[in-house]
Amino acid sequence: MTVSVIDPQDLCLPPRLLAAFHRSSDCAVLAVVGGAVRDLMLHRVHLDPLRGLPDLDLVVELAPQADSADPRPAAHRLAETLLRETPVEAVGYCQFHRAFGTVELELDGIRLDLATARSETYPAPGENPVVTYGSLEDDLARRDFSINAMALVFAVPGPGLRLLDPHGGGDDLARRQLRLLHDRSLEDDPTRIVRAARYAARLGFSLAPASLDQLRATLARWPWRTRDPAGHPGRVPPALGTRLRMELELLLEREPWEQALACLQSWGALVLVDPALQADASWRHRLRWARRCNVPLLAALLAAAEAASAVATRLQLPHGQQRLLAQLSLLRQAWRHCEAPPCTALAWSTFLEQPGWSPEAVALALVSGALPRRPLLRWWYRWRHLASPVPAADLIAAGLKPGPALGERLRHLRGERLRLERV
């Protein structure tokens, strides 16, 4: 791919950052990496509409002459050089992450993520990687797809940015394909399968044939049965569940989720979440209703599975969503064991408002089709909002004292109103 030198202004990089890099004697390389490079190349070379550049990810490489006794990673050294000479009002946010050698920074209203160039090795399939600091080339080689393994490197001396493309990402942009960098890429990190679906949906790309073969081979061995040092069968690493949840959240919150989930299902990849979900034909309908009822989309995605709570635990969903799925399970059980199913608005309201689950759990039951839809719709949009026609203040003014009797009277009057409602 032939590219002229890119002007830093095309990426809206703060001039203060470039000046600090030129002043720093500790940093040899500064490069923009990841989605910003990919999207800018799609726009500049292939005339795709500019989707809006994401947060800028930059990689910093330590200079060979840097003090080896100084424990600070390269990104921290550059950020500290920058902050020493930057007015406080120009810095909106700054957070150093010592364990990862990264810095989150908002400078002149521009959000930056500075990372020290690093390499990764995976001690076991799906485990979190072991990170060591390295070169920009190392950093690009650890990435998921070739189109994300390009960098725009600041030329020193000289203006502009130079494209570094050691893995043929530019050619894959032209082919509009997602090509994995390594033969074990998905075994190292199966969440890259979800990422592939995200990019396929957003960019309209397809998986390269060899990458699709790797995906199928990985899924054929799922779930893995690793062995611990004592030789006992292990299980899928817990850290993998967390990363999988995070990728699914990004898919549902930021991407064209219908296309992305359809990709995963066509690849047979929803088994990563749950085998029942791979066979589920109703997730589109469920998620559309979830958006309408303001139900968390990931909880709604899992709600069709009988073992939804177990899947939520494995994925380490937020506690509120785990509680919601547990309440849905209780509601389903109560419905299955209901001797006389409710047939009036009052009976339905009495059933749905009993202790054990929240209104949000009823909404999830509505979304998932766990109970008859029409009465749940009536309850969600109307019946639960009906109150006693006589306010508590009027009953007190008429001589009824606050307490259990007042509450019982209000419930009775509301019940009388519900008796008039049609199911």
C-alpha cells in the first residue's frame, strides 16, 4: 500500500505531545497504532467514509541510551516529561497504571492512551498473557489481526508520520478481510473471535480463509480440557470469562449488534457463550424488546438459557445483572408450579408483585418470552402504575391512621381498580 507521509494534524494529535517526545532523551519511538491507523488508511487510501477516529492509542519505545537503572517504563517517562511543561488547565485527566506501563491522558481536550511497547506470551490457552517490555515491532506482532498491526511512526528528524506495516495489513484492507497474525491466535485468546465479529459488522469485512479454518478448529476443541500441574483435568480459565464478557459488552454497546451476532452464529461461535445460545433463533426479537424495555442487553441475550445464572457467573456479569437473571429463574419456577394460572388483571398483578423478584425481572421475563406476553405487557406499561383512586392523604384526613390498616385499605382500593381492567 503506497501512502504519502501523514500529517499529524490528520489524527488531531496535540502539538504538546510531539514537542515532549522531541525533548525526551529516554524515548526513541512514538507511534500511533490500532484502530486509528486502520480507519485513517481506509479513509485516505480506499475512500471509505471516516467513521470517526477512536481514542488515540500510542506506543512508546525506550531509547537504547536510556538509563537502565530507572524502573519507569517508556510511556511513564514521556508522560512525565509532557506534564512538567504543560499548564494544569490543559490536562483534563491523567492516570498512570504502574502495573501495565500505561498512561490514560486527556490533553487539550483529546483523549490519549500511552502504552510502553511490549511483547506477550500465553502460558496456557485462554490465560492472561505474560507481558514484557520490548520494541514497536514486538508490540505489533502481538496483535490480533493484520489490519490492526500497522503503525504511524513519528519520523525523527523530519515532519509527518511514516507507515510501518510489517504484517501486510494494508493489503488486507484492500481485500477487505480479517486475517489473524498467528496460527495459535485464537487458541491463545478465543475472545478474538468476538472481536472478529465486531470488526466484520462495523467494517463489512470477512474472515480470510485460513483464519476461518483456525476459528473452526478452535471451536471444535471447545471447551478445552486443560490439566493442572498435578495432572487433574482443569477447565477454561476464569480470566477468559471476564475478557469474553467485556468483548460481548463492546459488541452490544458500540457495534451493529444484529450483524455481529449473526456473524458469530453463522461461524458456530456462540458456543463460546453457551451451546443453547448457538441454537437460539429468537435472540434478535429478544434484544429488540430489551432495548424497548431498557433491560441490559447482555442479560437479555443470556435470558433464554435455562442455565442463564451459571453462564452469568462464568462470564462474571455485574452483580446487578446476575441478580436479575437469578430472579428470572425464580419467576420461571413460580410460574411452572402455579396451580391456577392468573386470568385477571388483579390476579396477574398479585402474582407479578410478590416478593422474590423486581419489576426489572418481570421485564426480563417479558423480553425472554418466559411467561405469556400480553398480560406482562399490560402489567409493565399500565397495571403496575395504577394506584388507589383515593390518595393516602385523603384517607388519613377521613380518620384512618397511618399504619398497616392504611396500607391494606390502599391495596384494596387499588385492587378494585384493577378488577375493572381487561387482560
